[in-house]
Amino acid sequence: MSSFFMDVLSGCAVALYGLKGGYTKVNVKGQPIRIAVDNFRTLQRAKTYSMKEPDTLEWLDSFEPGSCFFDLGANIGQYSLYPAKKYGKGIHVYSFEPQCANYYLLNKNIYLNKLEKNITAYCVAVSGEEGFSKLYIPKFIGGGNRSQFGKEDLKNMKRPATHIQGMFGVTLDDLCSKWEFPYPNYIKIDVDGIEIAIIRGAGNVLRNPALRSVIVELGTVEEQQEAVALMEQAGLKVRFKTTRNWGETCFVFARQD
């Protein structure tokens, strides 16, 4: 599909949903959720909400009441909104999304669903080291993905950056020790390429007994093997491996009782 046609389609979608308040309503496993429609990509994300990552939704359904959930690579917030709607006061979600267009829509979706008491969003890059760097964005739109923190990694981006954004990176260990975030009970890692760096920078968080489970997308066989080894060192075992999440290889790790 040509870029011109996509731009026209996106403009029509935004105009149409603008007449309806700028959002669409979807039902996700019994939970009514509003999703802001900023372009055709965000409309696609809304319409495929229940089918794109079935294993992620099932994993979110397994949470125990009173939990703390870290959503790394939250994008526009689908997998932050669903547990917040499902569990209400029984959960607090910390959503981390560095790409500024996504971060805007993440917050707009929190606002549209009146979930500001359940979800706190931060525009930072959870990564393997702390410090200021740059975020390389291949397609600068809301709902876009494959942005890379620290370097322009064309292998994961699939195309050169169309925008470069200043960004602060932080490790999971520093979030909880230095910046005094609560230790999470559940973590989702979906960051398009720096999953291993994040896991390496999270040794204390992963070993903390509060952590019950982690779901993470992993690419190459070498990355999968290293992730499994690092998780096992922290007392987390593979519960299952799946490719139902839009064809991506996804691992669920859980602490052994």
C-alpha cells in the first residue's frame, strides 16, 4: 500500500472518528475500553485489540489482586488499559513508553478511560544502562514501533530513522533502588530489540521475591537462550513459549514455589 494512499486513509479515519469524539470503543474480554484514533495505525491497533496478542491477554488474566505491574514498551497502552479496567483498585500499572507520539496517546487513553488512579505513565526508556541518549524512530506516528534507544539499529528498525528524539534511559534495578519505584509483581517486556540489555540490568528486580511472572518477546535463538539462562539464575523458569502473539516468539517466565 502506497504511502500517499495510507496518508489519505489515515486522514479519513481521523476525520471520521473526530466526529465521534476522537476515539473508538472496543470490548476486550468483557471490558469496555476507549482507544484514541490519531491515524490509521491506532485504529488498526484498536480493531485487533482482542486478537493480536491472545497470550498476553491470558497472562494479564492470571494476575493476583493487589498487584503492581510494569509495562515496558507500553506503546499506546493496550496492555496497561486492560488490566487496569479488569482489576480496578486491585492493581497499579506503571507504563513506560519513550516514543513521544505514543506517550501522548498512552496518556490520552488513560484519560479517556478515567484510569489515572490506576495507571502512571513515564516517558523514559527502560534499558540496560542509565543516562541521557537518543531514541531513533523509524516511522514517527502514533502507534508506531521498532524505535531504538542508544543507537540506530537498522536490523531491528527495518528502515532508517525519520526522527531522532532525546531520551533518558534507566535500568529496572535503578528504577526500584535509586528512584524508589515499588518492586513489581509482574513485568511485560516488549521493546523491539533491547530485551536482553533490560534483563541484564534487572538482576535485583528479577531476584526479588515479590516478582511472580515476566512475559517477554525474544528474537533470535541466541537471545532466547541467554534470556532463559538469566531468568533461571534469578529463580524464574519458563512456564510456556508461544508464537500466537502475532507470530512473535513470546516467553512467559514464572517464579517457582
